Amino acid sequence: MGLIDDLKGKAQGLIQGNEEAIHNGIEKAGDFIDQKTGGKFAGQVDSVQNAASDFVASNDGEPQAPVADGPSQP
């Protein structure tokens, strides 16, 4: 298992059972950035918020099979 797969697995473990709190944190962080930048980057902030929320929503707590990056090496 590669480093990325290991980190993804750990993230899934942390997300499980904390989805609502994480969604609230994502929204608060985005609102804070919008406030500090005067909404100058609102589109980009919204895109990141949506991507992060989608990742949290797609995590059902079940470990996912690793995605093959290329040919496997023995």
C-alpha cells in the first residue's frame, strides 16, 4: 500500500461518525476566508468547499480498494 492510499485510509477512519462536524467546519472555514478576502475568491472557495464536502459524503466508512497507478511491481 502506498503513502497516498495509507493517508486516504486514515482520513476515512477519521471521517467516519464525524461527517456533520466536518461539513460544518468546511462551511465555517469557507465563510471565514470569504470574510477576510471580501469575497474576492468566493468562486474558488465554493469549489474547494464542494469538493471537500463531496469527499466526506462519498466516504461511507468502508475501505475502498486501492486504485492501480500503473503496472504492479513484485
